[in-house]
Amino acid sequence: MEVYVGTSGWMYIWNPDGFDWYLVNSKLNAVELNASFYRFPFPSMVKSWASKSRGKLRWAVKVSRWVTHVFKLSERAYSTWMKFRELFKPLDDIVDFYLFQLPPQAAPTESFVRRLEKFYRDSRLEERFALEWRNLKWFLDKKWVKWAEELGLTLVSVDSPEHPREIFCVNGIVYLRMHGREAWYAHYYEDEELIEVAEKIKETSPEKVYVFFNNNHAMLENAQRMLEILG
């Protein structure tokens, strides 16, 4: 079982010196870029991340909100996605996933599912297309897990205050985002909670595991401990 653990971004109070510090001192082997959801980074930044982290970190890159939340996977969204993908070409060989987080109002209606399927197929990302649901209707019907398996994408599991804490292993991959429990982005995961999550992951018999912590102040410590437990 290959295990990759990181934090969702690196510009936090626990990091005194940005990306370089994370690369050298975090003791983690992956990172999830979240800033790309809010704005396109400068091309020079992408090239710098690539040259510094190749052979040291695996990446997940969160896709721009203009693709998922504004244009909602429409044809216009696909045009924006192509620009986004081109920007990340220097990093692409070490990007294991492009994270598509759906907005909370994106329910599995017939029309939206068709649009999503077309976007997915046109992207040609296959398992590198990581899909995170936020609408509860996706969680309530198990057919959507089977649907994800048949399409060939990666389904994102979430540990959060508002969603079922279910671990999805789709096509041998677990991709888990740890958002917090009592409150979003503000939870410290105790050791017993991390062990519980790790056991649930192992029960799915994955080939590859990616866990990213998105709980702000505690994220580095929790991520380091999870890597110890799973590793």
C-alpha cells in the first residue's frame, strides 16, 4: 500500500517560511494546493514548485472555482479548465490528482450528471479526476459509488461535521480530506480518531492512499502523525 499524506496548502501560522519550509521541514510526502481554487497562480510560481519538489512531493491541485462553482462544468467551464490545465503543465508529471469540488447545491440530477460525465470524459484525466461531493444526496444512494467506479474517476472521501464519514475506495485509490469534526477547519484530531480513520482506510484494502488535512492550526501535527500510523 502506497501512502501519501500532506496538508491542504502550506501558508499557515505553523509555517514560518512558505513552500521551501514545507518541502524541507514538514516531513510529509504530498501536498494539496488549495489556493488555485480562488485564483490562478503566476506561471513562474508553478515552474518553481515543479523544479523544487520533483522527486520529493506528490501533488493534488484544486481546480478553479470558475470551473466548478461559477460555470458549473459547462462548455464555458471546459474552456476555463483548458487554460488552467495549460498553466499547470510544468507540474503535471507530479500531479496525481486534479480536485474537482462540487458546490453544495450540485445535486445528482439527470442533467447535471450528464454534464459531469461529458466534462470528465473530455478531460481525459481518468483516475486523476478527483471528485468531491458536498450535496448530501450523493452520499445517500450507493449507486453513485458504483457509478464512479465504472467511469474510472477517483471519489473523494470527506471527514467533516456535515457529511457521512465514509471511506470510498474506488479502483484501488482512497483520497481522504480531513476537514474537522465539531467545526470546519478548526478540529484537533486526537490519536484515537486518527487510528480509527486509519483502520477504516485499511479495511478497504487500497493500493494507494492519499490523506490531506484541512484543519488549519492542527493540520501539520495531525498529518505527521497520520503518516506514521499508515506508514
